[in-house]
Amino acid sequence: MSSQQNDEASIQAAFVGTAPKHGKPITLAEYDPEWPRLYEREAARIRDVLGERVLVLEHVGSTSVPGLAAKPVIDILLEVPDSDDEAAYVPDLEAAGYRLVIREPDWEKHRLFKGPDTNINLHVHSPGNGETERYRLFRGRLRSHPEELALYLAKKRELASRTWEYVQYYADAKSEVINAIIERARNA
């Protein structure tokens, strides 16, 4: 979901079905060198399913940064020609076992799918969205600046220890540090 602050009504409105309540701290796993392999397996499956409709497909988020503890969920960025044109890709993804769980047409035309057998977040956008650049800048900055990785990891650990009604609230709480890191990456 968006990095904007979300209230319960906006979280529920974005979910296809009912948004699951979390009600506990966030579990962070130490970096697992298996995460890139899990991404590659999913990427191959997505390319097989969508073919030429895949415009961008990248491993993003914390599991894409060696050495960074993360929720053990592989974040994948997918750009298709028009993510609002769900008929052009959703049925094929669903037939392959992916499940549409979030629809945010007013925020970067975002859709989110869960995977058929691996814990993933498949973030689907259209070309020209603002998130692709943000994901790339953030990932690149964390990979190349150990001090930024340490700063972000400390904030994640601090926040993960709290009880969160929704996982999105935890994600929102990281926005300030993420935005600052992205801004430094842009200015570098």
C-alpha cells in the first residue's frame, strides 16, 4: 500500500475482501541468501504467465538488500502496460495461483498480489509510476551505503518490536526514514 499514512477505513477500502488484522509485533528474519533465489523462481513464473506484458520485473524491498533483516516476504515490482486494465493480466495471474489482495487505482494504479506458494508481495504498476524510481533509489542506496543500511535496520528493529493492528501501520511508520534515504540518494 502507499507510503502515505493510512487509517483503518482506507486500509479496508483497498483490500479485496477484508484486511487481515495483525495485532502483534512484526517478525523480522535475518537476511537469508535464499531470498534472491526465491525471487528468481517467482520472476520466471511471472514471465511465463505474462510474457511480453512484463515491462519491468525486479526484486525490491528489504529482501533485495544483502545483510538487511526483513519480514520474510519477497517484494517484487511488476510493471504491465496498464495496471488499471485488470482484464489484460489479472485472470492469467489468478489462473497461475496468484491472488489479488489490494487494489489502489488512485495511488500509482497499484495492485498487490500474494503468491501461490511463496510468501511474496507482487506490486503491480503501470509505466511512469513514481514507485519504480523510489524502489530503485532506495535499494541502490542501501546496497551501496552501509551507514544507510544500519540506520534503516535500527528503525525497523525499533518499530518491529511494537504491536501493530495492521502491518500497514508498521510500513507507514517507516516512511520518514525511507523518504530521507531516498532524498539523499536523489541528491547524490
